[in-house]
Amino acid sequence: MSVTFSDNDLLRDPIPAECDAVVVGAGPAGLCAALALARSGAGKVVLLDKRDPWREPVACAEAVRSRPFFAISPLPAEPWVRTTVDNCLFASERASFLWSSPGDGCIIDRARMHRDLAMACQRAGAVCNVRARALSVSPLVGRHRVLDIDVDGIRHSLRARCVIDATGPGKGLEHGEGLASGDRDLETAAFALVEGLEFDPRTIQLWYGNRFAPGGYAWLFPSGDGRANVGVVCARGSGLPARKGLETFLDILEPGLKPGPVWGGAIPCGGVRGALARDMLFKAGDAASMVHPLGRAGIVEAMEAGTMAARHAAAALRATSPNERIRQQRSYKTRWLLRRGIAYRATGWIKPWFGSIPDHVWDALFARLGRRPASGRTWRRTVWEILHVVPAALTSPRR
């Protein structure tokens, strides 16, 4: 169950006039960046956001791969796990198959995770204010950039030797510097916490179909207390609003079922294009489109990117020459490309083709995979079935 926090828990430290590093955005990328910087001894670190990072009771589908999540987490992650995931049901409206991989995934409580990371940042010595809206950042002048901030309607200026932009989807703080942005292939998702559905609490469900999620997918993830996180993401330009797709999908799951409160979010799926750092401004997470183009996963990616950005930013702050600072900034992108960026770029190339698969092809694929015994449902066999079924189904007349 999500935990609610009182106003006494709010982080509202006085903002200094000058600091060594400022992190803007208290999501997974920003929190990991601020904590890594504070622990690195990089000097005075400031963490800013316009709202407390645990405000939303549910921030997204909240599913992650267990191994990379636990590996990158800067704090013990066990308290954030709502439930572990042993299976994934892949489904269309007429067919399905079950993929089993015990313990491979987990559903997390992001509100609790954000709160714990924010408090850890403060304990590590970072100045934290979650009522500060960053408006813009100036170009580098001398050794500083100047951040323009609004706090409760009052404008402030903060001089910083280094800025990490982890503001999330959108263009970000800088303008015209050629940095990667979070507005490439921006898609919208809609989701709700739903009661009254029957589901396996250790199985996530991924559904494909153009009637409810053209070019994207729908999901049903267990969320604890008998509730399911049910959502839809549609490809950009598909013409179907995600909220409408969610209504259709819920009606497929349980005719007449209506959601309660519906949340929404933007997902930048276009991959990293442009520099990730320049003139002591680093981009991380959704602010740089560091999201899996097909899976739309971004939590672990953001945590990895924030940690990487912080390490290279700390090294750049310690650098004794401009060339060393430039090297650290370039190395940040190289490291990301080797870690995930190259693979995600290749995945992005097949996304248009993947999004054009008609429903009868999904039906044929999942039916074929479903007929295989569980012991034969390996990744290699699944890829073989996809390569066998999809081209044939695309070229055959629809029944």
C-alpha cells in the first residue's frame, strides 16, 4: 500500500545564491543524480523540483526488471517492492501465451522510493527544495550557469558550476545548445487503479490490439491490496486518445467496467539525439529520451542515467583543465550508448514496423506460441516464431 506523508515531511531548505552542482527534477534520474553527487564530495549540491516527488499515489505502471533495479539502486530496494513478478501474459483479443521467468520482475511503490531517496539526499548534505520551479538556465558564463527559479511566486537566481537537467519529458531547461531533449516521439499513456478484476498477483499482462492501443500496448499489472494498475499507451499519430483506449480495454477485460481516477503521463520514445552534456549542463532520464522505444520502460534507465551523469559531472567539477571537463562530458554519452543507447537506437528503427502489425497477426503469433509447452518457450524459440509467423501473416489474406 502507498504511504501518505504530511506537510512536515516536505523538503523546503533555503536555496543558496551559489552552489557547485544543481539537479533539477526529483524523479528517479534526479534523485539518483543528487544522491550520487552529494556522496561524491562534489561540493554544495542543490536538488530542486516544483512539487514533492511522492505526491502521486501511483506514478506509472511501476514495473521493473529485478536484477538491474536492485543493482542500480543507491539504497536497499526491498522496502519499495509491492510484489515480485514470475510470469508475463502476452495477449490479443483472441489469443494469448504465458511466459514464465520466476522472480525476473517486480512491481514497486515509486512514491515510497522517491520519498526515501529524497530524504537520503538531504541526509547526505544536499540542499533540497521541492517547491522551486526552475524556469530556465543561462549559457555558461565564466565558470557558472545561472538558474532562474520561482519559489511561491518569488523569483530567485542560483549560480551553479554544474547543472543536471532531469526535468522529465519536454524540451528541458536549455534552448539552442544542441543537447538531447525529452520531446522526441512523445507519446501519452493513461492508467487507473482498478478493483474487481480477477488476475494472478504474480503475473503481468501485456495486450496488443489496434482497437484499444494502436502502435502501442495495454497492460494489467498487480498493484497490491487486490487492485490492478491498468493502462494504455498509443503510438504518436495513431489518432486514438489513450484515455479512450483505456475505456475500450477495460470493457474488454470486464464489460461495463468503469475506471475511477485516471492518471496520465508523457513518454519520450525517440531515443537520444544530440549531446548529453555540454558546457557543464548534463541531461538525464526522460529529459533526454532515455526510454526503451518499444517497451516504453524508463525507471531503471533514468536511475542509471542519473547516476552516470553525476559521476561524470563530479569528475568534471574536479577537472583542472577545460579539456578534461570536455572529455568527461563526452564520456558520459559514450558510456550511455554502450550501456543502452546503441541497442535502443536499433530498437527504434523497427518500431514503425512493429507498430503496423495488424490484429490478426498478433492472434496468429500468440496462438502459435500458446500451443508450445512451457519448457519450449525460450527467448530463442520465441524470436524464431516471430520471424516465421509475422512475415507470412502480413503477406497472407486476412480471414
